[in-house]
Amino acid sequence: MTREQLAGHLGICSKTLQRFILKHSIKLEARTLIKPKVIQEILQKFHEIE
């Protein structure tokens, strides 16, 4: 899944997703697809905030 696809799934802008990732110190590899394990981590942290 790309960053844009994940942002669309969450209903937010890709720049908002980037700020969320930086704020929560989530490590992503540059220019690659986001791994499923990292996607689960992002989804869990995002839904804790809502």
C-alpha cells in the first residue's frame, strides 16, 4: 500500500498522514510500499486518537 492509498483509506490528506507518521516516530523506508506490519501499527495508533 502506498502512502496516498493509506491516507485515502483513513480519509485524510497524504500530508496529514506524513505529519502523523513523524509525530509518532514511525519508521518508513523511502520510496517503497508500506509493509503490512507498519500499516497495522499506523491504523492502531490512528484509531486510538479518534
